[in-house]
Amino acid sequence: MPPSREPNRQSAPSTRGTRLRQRLAELRGPAVPPQPLDARALAALAANPGCRRRAILDGAGVNKAVLASALGSPSAFGQSQFAFMRGNAFEARVKADGGAELLRLVHEKLDAGAEPPAGGAVPDLGASGPEGRTARTALALREATAAGGWTLLDHPLLALEVAGSPAFLEPDAVVVHPDGGWTVVEIKSFPMLDGSADPAKVGAAARQSAVYVLALEQVAARLDPAPEVHHTVLLVCPKDFSNLPTASAVDVRKQCSVTRRQLDRLTRVEDIADALPEGTCFSPDLPAADLTAAVESVPATYAPECLAACELAFHCRSRSRAEGAVTSLGRSLRAELGALTTVSDVLSAARGDTGDPADPTVEALRRAAALRAEALGPPRRGAGNGAPSHDAAAPDDRPQLPPPARRSPVEQGAAQRGGRSGPS
């Protein structure tokens, strides 16, 4: 009897991964280089996990800014060259002299009980390709943890699996403490005025840092014993209106929890790719009609928040408005309307033409429509419902307001300019 041959269990995942990479390259287009998925885009993707269009485009490495321009709806946001150069100059100053100032800020804000950093190690993280850099970063983290001193990793590369596809992330810095703990450092060019910064920008930085923390946790889980990945990151910004660095500790436990849950909800890129029509391609060199058809073959979940996070937001907004989708009015309103997904359905239910009267949403809409009609006043004579109406000559029993006082020329000029001439 011939010996039984065991299947090669190691080759199946490798073959599947190779097939997926080939499929994503076909979607991206021939000879089109992939766009790396950074933490900012990943945080935006996690904030809208139901959008399959963004998931497949980011997974395939499609440059959404170029794609939006080819579709005729170019994105209107992005970092200016001046801000980019200013950010690079500030980061170089923070990391000068082997990161002495950066390590001092980490010691002062996060680990004051440890030995002050007399001079930390800065290992070389250079390697060929993203996989090589990722492996070199993991090795440097393991060596720094065993060394038991202060170590600064300048622009390490981390890998995080997103919807079945690896994403390579590059934080500004990671600091290894003498006790072996790891801290993410995020360097931004917006100022801290009197110790506080713009809450919206700090929130965006916290969500971005949370992605790095999740990636570091995957690296730490492969070590024995696993080092502690701190959920308090260090945000470094210019102090007031100067170029001097200052820092603040930011707790990202909530952001980590939300991002982890949202990433788990993402549909696998492989499943989305398998559901696409044969020959689908998102190359910007395609004719506009073919490119539009390819993009529309993937369902999107648009919300007004996409305008600040996605390059395709204007294209998706125009399509959402054309379809009358209530998501174009905001996620909170969409959640309140239940099964009513279009504006026409909502208006029809409010008028009483359609909808189940026992449905709480329909009942609330009809009540709101009745209150609106009552607030607008009784109908005019001849409206057809038999309700009494105020005749034009009948006395009005509503309270009469005094006529507005005549304004002086100074007040009129201030009103035209949108200002006020005096205290209200």
C-alpha cells in the first residue's frame, strides 16, 4: 500500500496570500504602484467600517486622490507644502542630538520615577522592503527591551492586519523605557497654547496613535514575556508661538478599544474582491465611464464626516444626494429613521401616504408633521378641510408687537457690515 501523503499545511496560507496580492494588483491597474495605507487613513477607515468601497480601495493600494480627479470630483483637502516642510523641520529639532530632548520629555511626562536619560540608544532600522524593515523593527524592540535602558526608535515600521490584508504603519517614534515598556510618540506641528491644543486636532492625533498602539501590541504578543505597551502616548507640539517643543500625555485607551472593535467589523478585502465583476479595475487611465462603473460596483456608505477624511467624499456625496439617501444628512439622523433609507420614503411616511402607523418612527414623523402644520398657522379659506380660517378683514386676536424702532445711520451701517453698534 503506498504511503499516504499529508497535505502541505504551510503552503495554503502562502498561496492564498499570493493570490490575493495578485488580485489586488489587477484591481489597482497594470504598472500602478500601490499607495501605502498609513495610520491616518486606517483611523478614517475604522471610523466608517461599513464602507466597502474604501476598504477595497485602501486594501488594493489605490491612490484615491488621483482616482477622485479622474472621476471629475477632486478632493479639496490635504497638507500644504509649507505645512509639510514646517512639520519636518520641527520633527528634526525634536529628535536632534540623538533624541535627547525627546527622551527628556518622555521621562518628565510619563516616567518621572525612572533614571533620567543620560543618552539613549538610537538603533539603525534600515532594511530592504517593508517586510525587511518590519522585521528589523521587531528585532530592535526585542534587543532594546532586553538591554534595560532608554532607546529611541526613529520612524520604525510596524505591520497590522486589516481586513485580511497587511498594512505597514510608520509612527514618528517609539521609546523603550528602562523597565521594558514601550511608548508611542506622535509629533505634530500645531501649537500648544498655554498647555492646551485644538481639541479636534488632538482627537485626530489620538486616533492615529491608537492604531500604532494596536500594531505594537501585536509585536509585543510574539515576545516572551510580552513587554507592556503603554496606552498613554506622548504628543509633542511647538510651545505657544515658538518652535520650542513641549509635550502632553494623552490617554488613548478609549480610542484603542473603539478602533479595535471597528477593525474587527471590517469585511475582509478578499471577500469584497471576490464579489466584484470580472475585469474590474480602478486604474485612473481608464475612460471616465468605465472608471465610474468600476467604482460604483462597490457599495459605499457616505456620511458628512467623510468630507474630512476621504478623497472620494465629493463623488460619493453627489451619488448619495442623487439617490436621496438619508445618510447624506448624517449618521445620527440615519440611526433615528430605522428602515426608512431615502428622503422620499421619509416624506411619504410623514404625509401618511406610506408606512405602518404602529412603527414608532412613522408615528414620530407624522406627529412632527402635525406639529409643523400647527406651527405654520391655520389653513387659508378654501383649503378644503372645513376648518375655520382668519379672514383678511377679520381682527387678528394674536398679540401685536410694537413696531421696530427706527435705527440711526450708524446702526444701519453696522447691520449691513454684520456687526453691532452697541450692547444688545
